[in-house]
Amino acid sequence: MHKLAQLDRRYVWHPFTQMRDWERAEPIVLVRGKGAMLEDAQGKKYLDGNASIWTNLHGHNHPKLNRAIERQLKQVAHTSALGLANKPASLLAEKLVKGAGCPLKKVFFSDDGSTALEVALKMAYEFTRRTGRSRAPRFLSLDGAYHGDTIGATSLGHIDLFHKSYSGLLFKSDKVAAPACYRCPFNRAKPQRRDARLYAKCNHECATQVEQKLERRKYAALVVEPRVQGAAGMVMHPPGWLKRVAAAARASGALLIADEVMTGFGRTGKVFAGGKEKVVPDLLCLAKGMTGGYLPMAATLTTQSVYNAFLGEYEEFKTFFHGHSYTGNQLGAAAALASWGLLHQPKAKVRRKAMERVLEHELDSLWALAAVGDVRREGLVVGVELVADWKTRRAFALKDRAGFSVCEAMARRGVLTRPIGNVIPLLPPYCTTDAQLRRMVRVLRESIVEVLGARQV
Ligand SMILES: Cc1ncc(COP(=O)(O)O)c(C=O)c1O
């Protein structure tokens, strides 16, 4: 075993990982990257099939991002945002506000997706109390929601596997059905293949449930992952659902918190997924891709009216009492500015559209496999759901480890991604070539065949 792998096994505890399993195999130790490729300590090369857990936008070792960080490093790496301003954070805040659109006006920086959500929920909670709407406001979020792992963000989540054991630590938030078309409880998704066309015909019964919930209680906010619920299994929402629930939240007086930690920065085809339905939330949470996947940095954008609720004389103590040591980090902000520039290059937008077309074409071949139940795509987010029986949509039991085994087989063939239960996500970095995209899907197909068989429908 490689020396670095031994060190890892001896000392490192990995996130969301059963360490007994981990200790049985030699870990992949990544040592360098270039574009969409990563290389391990043994010299084996891999395609980064999930953009390093949905963070990387423009590829690894990008010369422009490297230069931006190096330039900033020669000035200063980090200064505190507590009582002090800095250049890249101010420039970045302006870009984000202008890019996100009205009514978002203010940016509060933090460190990662979870803290972006903590900030949003504390702001929404206090805003709701201060405006007299409710003294003990609650939050409404979706079944299958995942908003991070800090206690506040976990409280907004509704994936039992992740959240149940901590229930005693969490505050109560209400749950409402999410649009999950492939397993639609309203029986809209008939047992046929390629049901996407059928989804469009539904009347968004699941949105009606959200509307009813919002009518019944004065919520501080409705929290959604716009258009795609990532950790729920790359579950894509039918067009129109977001607009309808956003309008319902507004009508009820609740704020809308959009968690675009995964969907932000071009992933779904627009800079922000809400833009696909012209929905601008009251609080917008950004992280992951913000620095191009280089450095941990996050932002919560909000409106003038939420901001105003925290204004007052010093001794009134209406201050937003929240902050982190690395809030507004200068290196992170410099990387984010460079990444924003790359994202908005006209040729980059054209390229992302072309990538979508290549993916769509390649993914088509997966429908023939009996072990594939659903192939979902929104922009450059793909979820391939593996099933024990495609006719009944019966899922594999988690203990069968179908998703894990397929991803292990993919890694052996040189493509890295991480399963979400029985769903295999593909989120290519935006620099991935057509040949690499084709290879990604071919490797997925071969790995499904190796692990689950070649039976066709
Ligand atoms: C939608 C969403 N929100 C929040 C988070 C938490 O982000 P982080 O892991 O950076 O804390 C994630 C992470 O996957 C996410 O997908």
C-alpha cells in the first residue's frame, strides 16, 4: 500500500463514510489534477465525474484561477471581516448582487454551504420575529431536503438516514412533499420508460400541498433547492413548480430561501437555477462552485428589507450576531471573482450548452438497460437511478450497495463519482471535452453491466 494511503488509514476520519469499509481497501490518494482529470499517487488517471462533490466548475489547475490566487497571495491571504473591509470581497459582492438580480441587495459571506444556510435561517427567523409576523416562527422545507450538516441546516433537512439519529439535537421544521416525478405519489408517472413527457402533463398536485401548508401556518420561510434536489438523488422538479410555490410563499408572507449551493453558477443551464423560472428568492445561499471549486467560501444574499430589520442604534443590539473567522476570505474571494469571469465568457456559455447536447445523446443508451429505472438531467446535472425492477420501480435495498458497487467499478475504469443511494450522479466540470463526456457515460454503462447485468428491457 502507498505510504500516503497508510497515513490516511491511520489518521483520517472521512465524511459520510463507514470507516470499517474504508479500512478494508486501499484508498485512492489524489495528488494532482488538470482540467477534468485527476491523478492518484500511483500515477493512475481519473475523470472527475462529479466535479469533486459538485464543486469544480472550470477544471483543476486552471491557469486563470491559479493566477488570481497567486496575485492575491502576494498582497494578503486573509484579513478579518469583523469591522474591516477588503477589496476582493467587495468586488465579489457587487458581482453577486448584480448577477442575482432584484430584490437581492446585500451579501453576507461565510465558509461553506451549511453556514450559508445557517445565516439564511437566522436572518429569516429574526426578521419574522422583528416584523411581528410570528414570535416563534417555524420553517417549511421539502421531503428529501438536504441543506448541510450543521445543526440548523440539519434541522431543515428531511433525509431520515442523515437526520434521524440527531433528532434530539435539532429544532422542529415542517416537511412537505417534494415533486419526485419518477415516484410520484399522485400516480402521474406511469410504468413506462422515459416518463419525462408525462411529467409535463401533471397539475403539480405536490405544489398544492405546499400552498395548503403555507396557508395554515405563519412560516418564517419556505426553503427549497430550486429545480434539483441534490442529495435527495438528483431529483428534478417539473417546470412551473418552483414559480408556483415561490408565489405561494410570497402570498402567505413567508420568505423564500433558495439553497443554490449545488445548483448555482451555471450547473442547471442558468447562472442560478431560480432564473429558469424567473424566481428571485428573499435569501439566496451559495457555496460549492462559487470559487470554481478551489476554496471553501460561501455567501448568503438578501434583500434590503431583511437587512433593514437589523439596523438600529448600537445599544439597541439589533446587530446580526453571527460571523466566522474566515468570513470574506481574500484568497477565496479572488478565486471567486476569477471564476465568475470565466463563467460569463460568451464562449463558455455556448460550450455548456454543447455539453448538454452531448450528454443527452450519450445518456440515451442507458435506457435500454433493465437495471436503469430513470435517467434525469437538468443542465449539467445528471442522475441515473438504478432499480431492482424497472416495471414496478422497486428500488434496490441500500444494503445491496448497488450504487456503491457501480461507482467502485467506475473508479476501476478511471471515472470518479459518488453514489447517492441507488442514484449515480454525473456533474462534469465545464471544461470536460466531448470525448471525456462520452467516456464518462460509456464507463457508467459498462460498470452497470458488470455489477447488475446486461439484461435489456
Ligand atoms: C443543496 C445543498 N445545500 C447545502 C449543502 C451543504 O454544503 P457544504 O457541504 O458545503 O456545507 C449541500 C452539500 O452537498 C447541498 O447540496
